[in-house]
Amino acid sequence: MAEKEVPFCIFFREARSVFKLDELGREIARIALPAALALTADPIASLVDTAFIGQIGPVELAAVGISIAVFNQASRIAIFPLVSVTTSFVAEEDAITKVSPEPRGNESQDIQSQDVEGLDTESQSNSENKELIPQNRSVYKSKTTATSFEVLKPKPEKKHIPSASSALIIGAILGFIQAAFLISGAKPILSFMGVKHGSPMLKPAQEYLKLRSLGAPAVLLSLAMQGVFRGFKDTKTPLFATVAGDLTNIILDPIFIFAFHMGVRGAAIAHVISHAGT
């Protein structure tokens, strides 16, 4: 029996709904647009950074390019698992915490209704003996009743997301491991990348890579924080932090490179400060 052929157009049957701007589409756009802008902020800052370093000399520019490639490749090993896993776990735990407190809220409402009934019966018994109770006693009772209602109001509970703190700890540990690996093995790693022993690029490349590696814990820690915020469906805060860090780097680059005459080391220090500040 011959198998039925599936028409090719079936894959595009619901293509029109992809661009449908309903409630779900607007929510996806609110999450995706700031995340996309955050991804474009880093390449723009890198272009400005390269322009400043290029004014030092072609040797320094080539050395920094190799060091940046090494640092980015080492960071990429931990970036994608750390951010994606943190986002999924935080989102799952946040959804659980939003659902689980509902029974507690019903219990508090039952307790509150029981207390209100008790207060009503007490007020009725007191009204029968109104002649024996002074006038100021009723005023005091109304105040205590109002305060009891304030006490019975349910207070908002603070969210406790264990995966958020775990992601921050893991990010910091991975950052320190990456920093120790790159600092201790800078020379053989650069040699493996093609920088020979007698090359004039070796010294500036080593200086930049070692200094830049000091900011590895801050880089992975900030990426873990980005995963936490994305788990809460907040992509604007990471965008603002990324833009603030890139602007700090752009401002500090000419100060350290030209004003303090630090050259390649100044560019690396500016990167470390910008990542540590965000």
C-alpha cells in the first residue's frame, strides 16, 4: 500500500499566526526585543574598543585580537549552559511559587472570617450592656478592632528561588577556575594559537590576556544574573546593565590608554572595571 504524500504547503499553513500581534505575541516581543538589543550592545562596544587600541599600533591591535579570541572561546564554554539552565530553572521555580501559596491564602481568609464573626458576636454582647460600659471604652474597642483587621491582612511573602543563588555560586566558581587557567597557561595557549616565542605580539598579548582574565568571575557572575532575570521574564534590567557596562568601558578606554599611557594594559583594566561595575 503506497504511503500518502504530505503536501509541502502544510508546513506554512499557520505561518500567518507567527506575525499575529495577540497577547502572547506582545509578551514575547517584550521579552525578545530587550534581549536582542543586549546582544547588539557588546559588538558595538567592541568596535569602539578596537578603534582605540588600533591607534596604539598594528602589533598591539593584532595581539589584543588574539587575546580576545582566546578569552571569548574560554568563556563560551560556560556561558551558554549557565545562562540557559539558570533561565529554565528560575522560571520553573518562579511558576511553582506563584501557584503554591494559594491554599495558604484561603486558610488566612477562613481565619479572618472566623475572627470577624467573633468580633461581631462580641460587639452584640457589648451593645446589650451598653449602659454599664463607659463611652470611651467603645472608642478604644473600635481602635483595637481596626488594628486587628490590619493584623489579619495577609502580608506578601518574599520569593525564595534556590536555583538563583546556586547559579550565582556556580558562576563565581567557574569564573575563578577560568581566570586561574588563563593566567597560568597564557603563554602556551597563545603559542597554540600561533603566537611564536620570538614574536613581538607575545608580550602585549600575554599582558592583555592575564589582566582581562581577572574579570572572568565578574563576567560569569553577570551572565548568571542575566539568566536569573530572564527566568523572571525581565530582560530590560540585563539590557540596562549591559549598556551601562559598555558605556563605562568606552569612557575608561581613552583615559587608561592615552591619559595614563598604559596602552594595552589600560584597555584590559577598563574591561575589568566595566564588568565588575555591572
